[in-house]
Amino acid sequence: MELSGKVVVVTGAARGIGFALAERFVAEGARGVTVCDLDPADCATAAARLGSTALDVAADVSVEAEVAEVVARTEDRFGPIDLFASNAGIGTNEGIDASEEVWDRIWHINVLAHVYAARAVLPSMLARGEGYLLSTASAAGLLANIGDAPYTVTKHAAVALAEWLSITYGDRGIKVSCLCPQGVNTDMLRSGLAPGGAATTVAAQGVIEPPAVAEAVVAGLADERFLILPHPEVADYVQRKAADPDRWLAGMRRLQARFAGG
């Protein structure tokens, strides 16, 4: 996919990976980019930084009606959506004992928000015979995140949903990519950098900046690759996991023990 002249929606776009994506899409010549995030002031600030081709629409992506409103306002302003980048996500730094409320919230944001986005844009895309869905998951969706069970589970589900969408709609003109970065210098990562926190291990393995993720995304979209891996080593980890799951799990337990004491 070439981004020049395209209409794009990016959720979780006020900062971090989302803002880097929106900024790069503008730089690539997108005709219109909708900046969607939870806080209206943050959305407005981000859109102002991007210029006249950006539209700010605040929404809670865990609510389907609000996602539908983002799509409607984007279409009113720019026309049919070519690319929906469903990027918003949260972590918990909790295990299986996380509360029902925590599990419900992260499930809605990390999984159902992708469902809501697809429901909102697919009818128009299928009618036109073209469209692109980009889901931000995580390397944790292919591997695991030590210390965060809800994050690991929901990111695996996000990858599975993206696979299903590609299988189901790929022969009807719909392209699907799944972004699976490892450590990225964002608010989410920094919030987990305390000893024993969920992000400690990925921080030790190398952290990249959000613009580097955006660079990988643009290249992945151009090639229409399903998996977009800003950390190329993740592909090797996935192969090792598939080749010998027991050895991989033992290695992850050793890694967990290494960082358990901070």
C-alpha cells in the first residue's frame, strides 16, 4: 500500500507509537489522518502538531458506538477510509489474580477494539473491493510478556483476530497487517520499568524509538506483509518457540528468574 492520497485513522494516536504512525502517514502524503485517543485535549494537541490534513476525534475505543462515530466523522471530512490503524492498547503489570474489572477493560481495549474497527470499516471497504486493516499487537502476542498475564493473553488474541481477518477477507480485496514490536520507548514501557515490572526484560533486550516503528510499518504496508516486526530478532524467537516449545518455556523461566530480583 502506498500512503500518498490515502485516508487513514489511527487510534491511540496522541503519543507514542500512534503519534509516530500518524506523523509518518502525513509525511508520506496521506490526504487525511484522523487522530483518535481517549482525551480530547490530547487529540487536539496531536492533530495541531500534524497540520491541516489531521482531524482530531476523541473516543473510547472499548465502546463500539464511539468507534463507529470516529469512522463516520472521518468519512464526513475526508471520504472513504483506506487504512484503519487500530493501535490503542493498555497493559496491567498483573498476573492471573488481576480483578475481573482489569481483565474486562484490557479485553475490550486490546481485542474488542479491533473487532469494532473492522465492523465499522469493512462494509465500505468490501463494497469498494479494497481496504487495509492494521492492528497493533505486540511481540508478546507471538511470545509472552513476563509479569503481565492479561497483556499476554489479549495480545495473542489480537494476533489471532488479525489472522482470521486476513483468511476471511484476503481474497475480497482486504489487506491485513499485524504490528508486533518488542520494546519501544513509550509511556507504557516506562511505566513497567520498576524492578520486576512487566517491561524489565524487553528493556534489557533493546528499546527502539516510536519513529523506528513507524518506519517499519511504512515498509511493511508497502510490501503488504502480514507480520510487521520492528525488532527482526522476534522472528528468530518465534521460530525457536515453534521448533521446541519446552526448551523455549524453560528459557523464559530462566529469564524470569534472572529479573525477578530487579
